[in-house]
Amino acid sequence: MRFKFGLRAKLLLLSSFLFTIPWFGYQYVWEMEKYLRFGQEQTLVGTARALATALHERPKLFNNQASFLPNVEQGKDLYGYQLKQAIQLDGLNNDWPNVEERSHFYGQKQQLNSGVKQAPSDLNFTAMLGKYDKYLYLFFAVVDNNINYRGKNSRSITNNDHLEISYLDQQGQFNHFIISNKQAGWIDAYKVNNTDHNVPKIAKHIQGTWLTTPLGYNIELRIPLTTIGDKLAFAMDDVRQNKHTLIGSADPSNADSLGTILVPSPEIERIVKGMSYSNSRIWVVDQHGRVLASTGDIKKADGVWQRSIKNKQANSWLGRWIDNFTKNYLHPLYYKILTKPPEDFIDKIYDAGQLQGEHIVSALHGKAKSQWRLTADKQAVILSAAYPIYINNKVHGAVIAEETTNGIRTLRNRALEKLFTVIITILLIGALVFFIFASRISNRIRRLRNQAEHAIDQYGRIKAEVIPSTAKDEIGDLSRSFASVVKRLSQYNHYLENMSSRLSHELRTPIAVVRTSLENLSLQKLPESTNAYIERAQTGINRLNHIITRMSEATRIEQMLQHTEKEAFDLAKIVEGCLQGYQQIYPDIHFRYEKILSTKEKSTKEQPANLVGLPEHIAQLLDKVIANAVEFTDDEKVSINLSQHKQLWRLTISNNGMLLPEKMQDKLFESMVSLRPQDKQNQPHLGLGLFIARLITEYHHGTISAKNHFDPNGVTIEVNFPFS
């Protein structure tokens, strides 16, 4: 579909260059935002530097052995995640956050007694650790297809499936514990030593639950942080046929083989908590990127700009009215273009145990650096700044400060809102004036176009006048010119329409004189050689008389239709009566007639095809169409169908033969249009037969059309009359 580029669109296009003004303002605000981002970046680096300064040269804050290791081994060097709430000791992991991300898998690769001959075992488990308040929580999800509980009367706590946990306390003493249950439920914890496992002591400070699962069992427990130092190991022992399969983080029977454990430092958290009022999120990590302390909420870390915007309110009633109007009506428009800072977003790094990033790597190598990143859901932009922490001139950690750009984005949006409100108001007023002016011009042109279209029908006849405009501009001149042209065309068309009747009247007298003279001449005794000439002259006179009769027929029928009263008749009876006559007129043609009329209320009596009009002219319509079909049929067959279709009586006449050209199907019913080839022109044809059929159809408020049909090829003429 081709787009119409009207006057209004052209004027709006010409005036659209004014919208470059807000575009330049928009670019200016974007440049200001870049400077604000740079300022926020420098401020955040200063925040990280200030906190790092408070942590410099304080080794007691980093006395955990894990913080001084050159490397950490996954699965052996453990980390206790900071929990937001206490864990319910029920053996289920539904109150542990981010289970899949924080769990570590232990399988056959972590087998501790691989050199000992063992029974086949499918033992594997996942473990995770967390810290809340004064406790260290541990959760083990064990996969074991054969659980071997301790016997009810058994004194041994190691000849069955059990959990071993060992750690160094805060005084550096080695502690070894075995969790060995007789059945699922509250755990039985025992403290043992390496020399005599047969003298266990109940460890009441270790509490938890042993829960049977479809895959094996879960063990959930907690240990007071006051009893744990910086080394810990655990292992699962699967006992089958007095053979042990031991899988865990490290060998729990030897103090030298224990792995390390790192939990968020309470001392560092107290120092960092004071920085939470800086409206930033703060992290402190060791040299391995593991979190020692954190504070602040990234969703509230908007920077100082956001607070200043929130505290700024309009004082005057006009300012408040403008703010309310902008908020209620203009904001939906503005934020089709602008991006509104999200109130909620997803940041997977939040509450993580180990942080990563180029800025953190750079800080741990002694160079402060900042970095911009998108959140996981791409809803917010977060600025992170990292600064190294020095102890004895070596980097032992880093401070990471984070803020979102929501404050800057809000400040930018407010500036753009004011800019757009002022400029767009002016531009809209100007555009509205242009639009009203263009609409008035286009409406006047459209009215002139409609008058011109309605003045001439689809067949080119003048049926109405164009009312001239009284306006004194160019469109008024054009309207008056159209009115004058249509009036002159109407007079000329009237002259052409009446020419055939005048010609037929003027030509009949000389034709009658010639015919009389030929008749008198034929009565005289003339040589036989002249009879052929007289006969040819008689044939020409008859042919000329036939042409004149056809020329005046259309005009005569049109005049008769205008002055004849209508009457009700049965269309089916007219068709059937005419067909009886056609069978006698065209004895060589086979007429096939089919009538399909609907019945009402299951009555077997057919409803009449009632029509209001002129039955004799309907018969004349049939004469023209049937004659046309008979002339063009190739197999001497003509099909006539009368049926009811929705609210119409449909009459179709079909013949098999020559197809109509595609471009002539719509012009076939115009005056003086004939498609007869030379071999079918037995008598003169002026192309008025189907034109007369169209006049009769339109008089009865119907439609007539012609279309090709195939297999076999031919033409079908369809006539539709509305119900009377």
C-alpha cells in the first residue's frame, strides 16, 4: 500500500526541524551526565581509600591463617557464608540461600583412604557452610544407597556410617568429633582422640539433625564459633563389610592435614558498619577475594545525588502544580525515551562469598581501580571501586565500595524533564498551528475532490454539478474552474447522448426515400443484369435501418425505464417462460435450467422469487444475455441457474467457449464495446446488448458482472437482484 504524503504531512515535516532544538538539549544533558559519572567515580574511590586507611597495618584483623595462605584449595580451604537468618535444624535445605551456587561436591576424587582395600561404594555428598550470629552452620546432603546405622547395643561408633569433623580451637588445640547415629533424628555427637576411639565423650555443644532422604541422608548441624579456630576438616565414612570408604575435605584424624576455614570477621564488620551511612555498599576481601565483611544494601546505594533530589521539593503552588502535571501527564511520554532507574533489580554478586573482577584483581596487586558493570538482569548499572589494604608493606586484602548510577540517572531525567517541558510546549503550539492550517487546506481540497468524483459515475456520465467556492484564494479559483469544466462536459455529454436519437430520426427519412425508390425501380422492367445491384442496395438499406434501430434502442429503453411504473412479479416464472421461447428460437441449442430456492419452516412448497420492477424488461435483459451466450457457445449448450444467496436472487447464464480478456471483464457492459471476432459477425453489432442489460439491472437495484470459468473454458454472466 502506497503512503499518501499529504499537505499536513509535508508541513509537519518542514516544521520538524524545530525538534532539533530539544535534541541538542538532550545531548547537552548527556554530556553533563558523563561529568557526574566521573565525579561519582572519584568520590567512590575516595570512600574505598578512607576505609582501607582504617584497616592498614592491623594484622590482628587478618590473623586468620587462611588470609595469609599463598593459595587456597577449593573443597579443602572452606568459607562460611554470611547468613541473613538463623537456620532451623531440621535436615532440610529450604532455608539455605543459593544452595546450588554455595554447595561443594565431594566424590571419589576426594577419597581420603584410596590406598586401603574397600568395598564398592557409591558415596558422594555436597556440603555448605554458613555463619549467623555466634554459630557456624554445616549442611551435608549425602548420596548413599545403603545406609548402615549404629546398632542399638553397639559400643563402637565407627563400625557404621558416620561423619567425622575435626578443627583447631582458638587456643590451637586439636578437636576430633564423630557424628554416629543409631537412627534418623537428633544427632549423636562424640568427642574422640586419636589414640583411643573406644572412650568417646558426648559433645553437647554440637547440635543438629540426621534426616533420611530417597537418595541417602542429610546432616544439618551447628557449632559455636567460640570453639572454632582457623582450621577445619570433615569427612563421610561409608562402612560396608567392615571396610571403610572415607570421602571429605581433608583427613580429619591429623591436625597437620586440616584445611582452613574463613568466616566473616566480626571485628572488621564493626569497623565497616560505620561506613554504611555513606550510602554505599562496602566489601572487605582477603588476598584470595574471599569476603571478610560486608555492609550496606546496593538497592539503596544511590549516591548523594539521589538524596538531594528526594529532599528537593517545590515551594510555590505553581511549582507544585507543574510538578503534579508533569508527573501525571508528561512522565508517561518522557519515559518512552528516558530510562527510569529501577526500584528493584537482581545482583547475583550480592551476599557472595568470593568476589571477582578486574578492579579487585588490580587492587590485590596494589593498584586502586574502578569498574562499571551491569546487573544480572541488565536493569541497573553498578560502579565498583577497589582499594588495597597493606600489612607490612604487602597487600593482604582490599576494600570494595559499590553504588548504582540511579541517583545520576534520576538527576539527568529531572533535567531532561524540565528541558522537554519548556521546549516541547513551544514546539507543540507551533506544530498545532501548522496542523490546523494544513488541515483546513487539505479539507477544502478533499471536498473539491469528492465533488469532482461524485459528479461523474463509473461509466463516465455526468450526474451532478460541482458547487463553485466563494473563497478568493487559489483553491477557490480551482473550485470555480472545476465547476465550469464539469458544466461544459455535462452539456457535451448530453449532446452526445441525444445524438443517436437525432441521427436515427434524421436518417430514417432519406432511408425511406431510397427504399421507396428501390421498390418502385424493382417494379419497372429492367435488364436482368441490374437485379443483382438492386438486391444489394436493398440489403444495404436493411442493414442501415437495423443499425439505426439499435442506436436508438438504448436511449428509448432508458427513457421508458424512467417513466414506467413498477409491479411485483415472480422472477422464476419470467425465466421459465422465456426459456420455452428460446428453445423454439434456437432449436439447435440445449438449454439446461436449474432452480434452487429456499423453503421456510420445513414446508415442501417453494417460496416464489418475488421481485418488484418491470417483467418485460427483465425478459429483454434475458434476451440480450441469452443471445450473447448462444453466439459464443462452442458446444451448443447454455446453462441457466436461479438461486437464493443471502439476501439476493442470483441468476447465472454460462456458456463454454472463448474466454474474456482479463482487462475487458469490467468494460464489457459499457456502451459501444464488442469483442466479437470476424467469424461471428453475421449482422452488425454496436456493443449495445450488454449495455442495455446493465441499464435494466441497475434500474432494478441489481448488479451484473462477467467472469471466466475453466474446465471447460467459458464465460459466466452473473446477475444479482436484492429481495423485494
